[in-house]
Amino acid sequence: MGTSSKNIVWHHGAIDRRERQRINGHGSFALWLTGLSGSGKSSIAVELENRLYHEGIRTYILDGDNIRHGLNNNLGFSPEDRKENLRRVGEVAKLFVEAGLISIAAFISPYHEDRGMVRNMFAANEFIEIFVSCSLEQCEERDPKGLYKRARAGEIRDFTGISAPYEVPLNPELVIETDKYSVHECVDLIVSYLKQKCLL
């Protein structure tokens, strides 16, 4: 979806991303957490942001539920609306990266094509896909919002894992198995990866 007017021109500011990164004292990139509902994406995002904050690193979380309260409150859960939801989120995450921050996005984002669309918005090494892996059985057992129960009862349509598919990432930068590790251990793995790649 592009702009419909030829009269819109991109305006460049006086300060670029590298200068913002320099004043922040760290690089900027998007961490994209994808996985089933209940897999632990939001919990990991919150703990990761807390950990990085205490290391003096500037971040911002974009959470699926929170975004749908405002920016994307006009979208449903059809494949088309999911695509548009992620397109908008990708653009916002890109703005945060341009601002010199680490953007932590926690979205089910079930389709390969849509995750690829978001990845293509970023330069190389600016988009890090983290597959938050957890069995459907474990996610249903957790069911923190009671959504699986409602989906099984037919009260929620197009629910990922039940009445809509989840396409497991083929080549994510990192896989975090939340049915094997605690939230703190998962964050340890992410931070270790980022430091190994000299991103922190």
C-alpha cells in the first residue's frame, strides 16, 4: 500500500540515525518476537526491556494487544487485516529504529509472507526475528487470557493455532523455547545473542 499522491515529498532532517545512535551509546534495530498466543512473547518483551533499561539501553515495546487498542483498533483478524496490522507495526518499528532505539515487537505474526514483508522494510542486520517456540498444548494449558478456551468453543473466529494457521519461521535469527526455559533464561539467551553479534 503506497501513497496515492505524487505531491508528497520525503523531508530529511538535520540529524540522522547514526548521530542518534552515537548520543544513545548503542545501535538501533528491531527485535521481532513471533509465536503462538500464550507462548510468552509479551512476558519476554517486558523482561527484556527491563534488563536493557538497567543497562542504560533505550528501547520501546510494541505489543500486539496494545497496538490494537489504538493505532490498529479498526482492524480484525482476517489474513488481510493481519497483514495490514503488521505493515503498520513494521513502519512504526522502523521509525523507532531511525530514532536510534531498539524496538521490541511482540506479535503472533503467523504468516511467512507477512513477516517477510516487515523484514524487507529494514536494512541488513536491523531486523532480528526471534521465534518464541512453545507447543500448542503448553500454550493452551497456560491460556492466560482464556482465549483458547473461547476459540475451542467457537466464540473466537480466525484464532491462530485453532481455526487459523501458524507458519513456523524457517530461518529466524534466534529460537527461544519457552516450554523449556524460564522468562529470565530466555532473556539471557537473547542478550547473549545480541552481545555475541556485537549489537549491544
